[in-house]
Amino acid sequence: MQTQVMFYILPDEDKTDASNIHANTALYQACLQASYFYRQNQRVFIYTQDQKSAEQIDEMLWAFDSDSFVPHNLSGEGPKQGAAVEISHQAPRGRRPVLINLSNTVPDFASQFQLIVDFVPCDEALKQLARERFKTCRQWGFQVDNQAVSTTP
């Protein structure tokens, strides 16, 4: 089965109203995606750049949606098989269908996932890194697409 990759193009935060800036960050979008896939009964692995980023997304998921909790844990914590959403800056221990990539590269284990979610920030330097990830995914034979993130509720 061919790995599918969806790059979400994040809006320019300067062009949105100040109350909506929080909703435009890659971390917030990663929480939205993790919540969506959890509700679809999909197990998710969130790959981060480093331990600090892993802890940051872990904290954000705890406070993300007061109406519906998304079971998650940092890798190595929680139940033996891990929660529905596992977070780490290291390779996953088990197999999961969905990878949410918050790192600056395409991890070498990416091909084990059915779906990869990635983000294209508006910052020019980060956007260039996203272009490199997009190109790498194509070179690896993944089916790659992109979609703009809507700023309207």
C-alpha cells in the first residue's frame, strides 16, 4: 500500500485577527488532526523535533478540548501498547497507521505509515524546509498532496 502524505498549508498569522493566531500554529493543527484521527479509531504517532517539543504537544493535548479528551502519552509512558496517540522525538516502538510530522525532516521510518500529515508554515525558512520534505516524499514514491488550512470556523 502506497503511503499518502497531506501537507497542510498554514495561513499567514499576520493576516488573521489576533484572537485566531493560536489556531494557526502547527502544534494546534497537529492537535486537531490527532483528535480527528482518534475519533476515526486510528492510532496516531506524533513525531517531534526534540524532547521539549514532544512535551509541549503533550501539554497542549491535555488542555486541547474540554468536551472530549484525546488519550495520549509520551513514548514509554502510559499503557503497555501506548495510548491512541503517542508522542516522541524518537522512532515509534509499534506500528500505527497515521504519522503527524512536526520535525524538520522526513523521518527514515516514514514509509511504515499509511498516512503522513505535515505542515507548511508561512515563515520563509520553515517553508523551505517543508518544500524539502515535500520533495523527499515524492522521491520516496509517496502520494503527496496539499491543502490550505481554513481560518474560518
